[in-house]
Amino acid sequence: MRKGKALLSLALPAALSMASPLMAACSQGASGHAAVSRPADRLSDSTTFTTVKGAPADQGPAGDNGGLVVHPAAPVPVLDRPGGKAFATLPTSQLGGATWVPVVAESGDWAHVLLPSRPNAASGWISTKSKGLQRAHTSYLVKVDVGRRMLTLLHAGRPVGHWKVAVGGPKTPTPAGRTFVLAMLKQDGGRLVLPLGTHSATLDSFGGGPGTVALHGWPDRSVFGKAVTHGCVRVPEGALKQLARVPLGSLVLITG
């Protein structure tokens, strides 16, 4: 893995208008800072900008979780197992919006959730008794087949649509695994960008950003069906319109 400097972009076609530090991760010419000074004894927030140590890797099957998602109304500790050691804090917001993460398992008063931090597949346990913890269900599921360069959107188990997409090239592949829709941002002109809870496995950063993988549009339709990106998934306009309906926290299954 290349380290120590800003690397190639998980490129988007234009500068983004929403004021967010993530924009350094995906757009050319952006700048940003991932580090925030914190007291030494405070747990790190689990965000797309942080690397969490001690997080168990998601070992579950690459399948649906039933659509259960949770939102912490106040920061909650994330533990390595039910009743175990806290290694991070899940904050209330991410990238200017509410933090919603998928629940992939439950054990008593504990929920096993996916996290937006490095390393990829980071997960942890939060107490379902946490004050103000909100639960909801999403009926949407996004599937990305890297080998076929195909994105499928399902609603209540039924396909909404299938679209040819562009995926990561051989040296900068789109990372496989179970992840989720972390945020919804807008480009200049109102185009949608969906950052995911996963990162490039080969690019550490770009322009000061964390190398977050996203679903986003692309003006040149000739790229669809090709492996030409730096890790992001470029999707056609019709797919973006449908993806705008997908709630935060919805699972994204990347295979192949």
C-alpha cells in the first residue's frame, strides 16, 4: 500500500459544492484535514477519516441484514464484543448528516454494527440500551458485481433496476465486502454522491482526504462497463435517480 502522501483521486467529474471535509477524498483540487486534536484519554470517533484499532472484522455472510439500521442520538461507545472493551465512539453525525449504521447481528442488549472507519470491514458492538438510540428499517439493498460491472438496486427484495457501471481498475480495485451508504452529498449542479463505509485498499489518501469509496455519476457514458476508476463506482444518471431514495445505513454488497 502506498503511504506518506496524497495519491491518485477516487475521482469525481467536478468540484463538489457541499462544504464537507470528505470532498478532499473524492474530488480533484480539494484540500482537507482528517486529524482533530483530542485529549489522549478520549476514544477516537469512528468516522470515514479515522482508523480504529481493536475493531473485529465483519465475518458475516455477504447477505441482507433484514434492513435494521440504528442512529445514536448521543455518542455511544463501540466495543469489541458484547460487554467487552471499548475501542471507539460512534458519533451522532457524519459528513454533515446523521450517522446511520446497519445492524448485522444482535445478542441480548447488544447490536453488532458495521463502522465507516478503516480498516475495511471494521465492526463493533453497541448497547441497544444506549439513551436515545433510534432504530429503523430500510427496504433497500444495493448490490455491485465488480466482475460483471453491474449495479443492482433492490426494494423489498425485488429489483428496481440493473445498470452497467464503471469500477476500479486493476491497480486500484473497488474493494469487495459488505458496506453501507454513509452519506448523501451534492455536486455543483445538484448531482448526487453517495459515500460508502469503505475505502480504497491501495490508495491511502487524495488531497488530504481519506480515500473513501463512493457511488457517483460520470458525464462520459463510454466508461460504463469498464474497470477504469480509482476505486469508486461510477453510475449512469438513471441509477442516481433511484439511489436518491436509498436511506442512510442501507447495505451495499460488493462482490466479484
